[in-house]
Amino acid sequence: MVIDHFLPGGAEVALVMLGGKIPAIGPLIGTRQEAVRIARCFMEKIDALTDRSRSFQIVTARQSDGRYALLLEGEGVVMKVLHNIDELLLWRFRKAFRRGLFILTVFFKGEAGMECLAVTEGLGAVIYTPG
């Protein structure tokens, strides 16, 4: 089963380091309201995914346009969590992910610049890979 296509097609991907150590990655959306809607959808999809499988691999796949997608693969279930990641952002994410922990969240363009829903609303999924 493939869970796909709930992210906006043209959304950019943002990456920040929370507390200087934990990478937070997700789509950058134009408005707070749309970002909250997408984050809640993310959480519902991830909850459904964990009902089917408890063990996942994080996989990157090259898209036809040369950019990358980030996938969560479980027992018979695949979820595309991000797409349109350029090579530089993917390299930065992999370097930060060496700790085995990241937060999948949504960002929006606020009055003071880019804002992270994991910080402002507590919306995000903590993904941990024991190493």
C-alpha cells in the first residue's frame, strides 16, 4: 500500500536545526491555516501508518526531475513524506540526521519570516532510528 499525494505539488522543503541539534524538515506553505491543515493531515497519515507497522526505514528516492523524495517504508506500507528535495538540502539533512532523530513538521511564511509548527503549535512527528 502506498500513501501519497497529500502535500501541495509545488511546495518548497525547509530544514532548520531546533536547539542547534535536532533537524526539523517539512514543506514550506504560504499561510498558517493551510500549514496547520497539512500538519494535521500528516499526523493522521502517520498514525494510520503506525497502526499497520511498528518498524520503518527512511528511504530517499530520486525523482525524474533530479530532485529527491523522502519515504517511510514499513511492513507492506510506503508513505512519501516529502518530495522535491534538492541535492544540497538532502546532503544537509543526512548530515544532521546522523544522530538518528528528526522532526517531520510543516513550516509557513509568517510575519517575522519562516515559522515552524513544531515550535509554534507543537505539531510534528518525531522520527527516531535507534543506532
